[in-house]
Amino acid sequence: MYDVIVIGGGPSGLMATLASLQAGAKTLLLDKGSKLGRKLAISGGGRCNVTNRKPLEELVQSIPGNGRFLYSAFSQFNNESIIELFEGFGVALKEEDNGRMFPVSDKAADVVRVLIDQIRQHGAEIQINAEVATLEFHPDGSFAAVLLADGTRLEAKSCVVAVGGQSVPHTGSTGDGYPWAQKAGHTITELFPTEVPILLNDLFIQEKTLQGLSLRDVALTVHGKKDKPIKTHTGDLLFTHFGLSGPIALRCSQYTIKERKRSGERVVHLSIDLFPEESIGALTERFQAALSANPKKTVRNALKGFVPERLLDLLFARIGFGDEVCTQIKKQDFTEFLATLKRFPLQAIGTLDFDKAFVTGGGVSIKEIQPKTMMSKKADGLFFAGEILDIHGYTGGYNITAAFVTGHCAGTNAALTAT
């Protein structure tokens, strides 16, 4: 008989195991794969973005999927606690742009290794290649045991389910935990891929006109009913053979999915502002000055360098403009050109699927979870942590922060309940 069984050897499961052991519980960690920490090892492009150092309010705002639910957990263990923990274990961290924290070594393997070393040193029992078939419950609904696929029955006083969602399935996150949660009486909110590239059906995408083109410091907006802007993110963007990728496309993906579902329309309208820091008036003045300075050049040559050439050619082709000499511009063409720079329209028809998503949206309903302990309100002794919960953030260390924080909270409280 164990005090605590943790299912899942990803970020939240490793942290839950460590916290449970530190609280003095006899702890068993189960993972169906042959290797612990697989998702952690590939996170942050193999560098492992362990957390984000932004202030708590900004941190919560960067977890648009129910970030406010984490306030209680953050009061016990937060981003600064994560930094302190790893540095205490000898993994030096450094801060990069937008508060992202990485190991100084730039090796995710160092983060994985230290967590596994620590849980071993604290006396965890670890079983890999241990596939869980289901959970068992006492007649009163409380947690009783874990039943493995090979028929082994493992009893414990508490259980932490930390098996991830459905994103990055090759690391083992294949949605196994949802049926177990439902068996305990939980609601699984609608699942969708998020932090995922966006599919476009614009002709220039089909023709691969802009494939591979990166845009820096632009604004991407998702538009809804009556053209109302739903969400805008500013940063870098990449045109691909299927649509849009890059940080701000990933951040806008969930709003694209939700608007498509809400409206029932096949197409969701997006737009790019190529000069988000400048008003249309300021932009007009700047471009007019460039034209005035080069009266004998064509518009195309006078405006070279303001916008990447392939994009400029596309805009000129659309308007049927650009080959005139600067002194012969039609005002209407120039006005339309500037308006398109401030609002370049795109047609989104969805996103790529879970296998290309960084994060799963939806999951075990947080209304059925105690925010101070991560324990189920449906089954005593059953705890949830990480991506299986209906909590999701932007890329940039926010999801891993939510995973570590909920893992630590669940592991600690599972141990306290059991011992």
C-alpha cells in the first residue's frame, strides 16, 4: 500500500512526485513510456523554458485558459519558487526576452536529469512501461486503487493524475486520463488544439507566394461578429505553405478556433497591421516623404525596404499599382495601399491538429477541482495536475509554470491527505 501514486512522468507528474516525497509520503510514480520527462526534454526547442519571471498578474493574464483559477496554488508555490527550486538543485538559470527563464546550459536534459535524480534521492519508487487501464473507487466514491493494463492492482490513499492532454502525442500525451476522470464523475470540457499554426485559404497561400517569409513586430487580429476585433497580438509571424506560424499566430489560434465554432462559418477573418506602432496619418506622411524624395523613380523602387519585397509585390499586384512614377500616383491607389498596410486581410479556415499543437485547450473542468489542493470535488483522494486540467497558457514558459505549480500543489496535498 502506497501513500500516493502519481500517474505520468511529465512536468506536472515529476513535480507532484517530488512534492509528495518532500512531504514525507511513500510515493510511486507510474509512466506508460520507457523514459521519464519526454515532453520536458523537447520543451523550449530542447532548451526547456522552465518558467516565466513576469509579475503574478501578468503571468495569470498570459494563461487565458482559466489562469485565475491558479491564484490559490500560486500563493503556495509560484514562478519564483520554481526558480529557487532549480537553482537550489544546482541548475543555474538565465532570463531572456519577455521574462522567459532557461537553464544557463541551454539543455533541457539538465532540467529533466535533476528532477529525476531528486525524486530517486528522496526514495521514490518508479515504474516505467506501466500502462494504467483504469482507476478504482470505494463505494463512497473516494479513490481506492490503480489498475494496470497487465492486471496489477496498486492500492494507495491518494492518486495524482498528471498524464497531460492530447498535444504532442509522441511524448505519451494521448488523452488517457479523460475516461478515468469521467469515471470519477468529472466533466471534460471541449478539447481543442491551441498554441498551434493557423490554416489559411487565401490564394497567395495556395500559390506559396509568401512561403517562408517572416514579419517582425507586426500585429495579428482575429475579427468576429460585424468585424469586431476579438484579440490582437503583436510580435513575429511566419508565412508557411499552409498558412501562418510564429509566436503571434500560435497565440491567436485559440481565438480563431473559438470564433469559427461560435459563428458556424467556415472562414474567420484575420488581419495583419504591418506598422502597429504608427497611425495611418503618420504612415501616410512617412511614405509621402519617400515618394517626394524620389520623384523620378517608380513607386515600387521608392518604397523598397519599407516592406519585404515579396509582400510589397503582392500588395502592388492586388491594387494594380506600383509601376507609376512617384509624381503620377492616383490618390485612390495610394490610399488603398496604405489602408492595406494597416489591415492586410486573411481568411482562416481552422488550425493544424493536436499533433502539431503545443498545448491542449479544455480538459477536466476546474469547477470540479479544489483550487487550494487540486483535489477532486467528486472523489476524495483523487488529485489532478498539469495539462489534463482545463487550463492553458501562451507559449513562453506559462504552460510549464502551470504544470509545475499544479503538480507541486497536488503532490503536497495528496501527501498531506494520505499521511
